[in-house]
Amino acid sequence: MRAALVIALLTAAAPAHEVITTKLTWNREVSRIIYQRCLSCHREGGTAPMSLATYAEARPWAKAIKEEVLERRMPPWGAVKGFGDFRDDAGLTQEEIMLLADWVEGGAPEGDAGWEPYQPSLKTAAPPAPPRGGVLVKGALTLKTPMRIGAIAPADVSENATVQVLAQRPDGTVEPMLWLLNFRSKWRRAYTYREPVMLPAGSKVIVFPSASVRLFASRAPG
């Protein structure tokens, strides 16, 4: 799988010289996004197949960076933005995606070295343990009591599957909870909500198509 990714990225690598048509630069805007969002993997000794720690290292991959972020394959987060509000969301914002794409389209210039930020000091973190416990939901589950949902995690979700989870309240309103697009096993984590999702008794949690998830919840008053 990694070999296929490297081959795909190599074919998309940017040419060495292009006409500069943008005021966006690596040193002033782009490096700050890369350092915050990508450097934990894309650095020497990281888990990614190439480093993006410097302009010299990142510039040959400019076209590939644009394609990967536009397709939301990078950073590898899994949950579709806007379908649930998660505290640990690692995905790029739409503004960040467009900034990176515009920088590449404008020739991917380096810019004034005086604007380049310091690289963050990073420590290799152990991968998160697969979540345990929780309430298993396969297909649908009607809540008998009010619940405060703190997190949700994929349980039985097939590789490359696309799964949506939503809750329908008794009054007919719908709460989007999680949307996994082209699921990868490395995304089998607990997605923790920024604020707990409050669901009254009688709410129906629906998972589709065929898959199961775990709800990490506590009983809510009311």
C-alpha cells in the first residue's frame, strides 16, 4: 500500500521551475500549516514515506500535496468535516486546503527566509489503543433514557467502506454524528465530540449501510 502511495506521489511531483503568480509563500503561510498538520508524520524518522520539513524537501511534492489535500486523503483523519464536531479533528480546514492549492497553482514559491517559523519539537507518540467498551450499535438503536454522547468509534466497519451515523430525535430533528469516507483500519479510534451530544429518550441512532459503531455515553438528566 505504501509503495503504491509513493508511486502515485512521484507521478504527481511538481516540476523544478514554474512561473510565480501568487504572493503566498512557503516561509510565510505554507510552512505553518505543514508544521502544524503534517510534520508529525512527514519528517525524518516519521511514519510517512517522505519528509516535508523544509522547502527543499517539500517543493518536489507540491503537485502531490495539492492533490492529496483536495481529495482530503491527507492528513489521514477519516471523518468528513461538518458531520459531527470533534475535539481531536486533524483534518484541514477549507481555508487551509485552498491556501495550499493556490500556493501550488501559483508556482509554489519559497519567499523571504525571514518569515520562516521555527520547526516544532516533536516526540513520537504511541498509536492510540483501539477503544473498548461503549454501547454497540449495529443498524439502529432506540434510546430508552436520555443520553449524553461523549465519543463514537467504528467497531465493525470494512476497509474502504463509507459509513454514516446520525441520530433522529423524537421531534424529528436529525443530529449528524459521524461520516467515515473510504474507511481505513488505522482510523479505528474514538472520535471525541468537542461538546457532548445530548439525545433525549426515544432518539434513534442509525448506522448505514451495514456496519456497527460504539457509543461512549452516560445517562443525561431529563
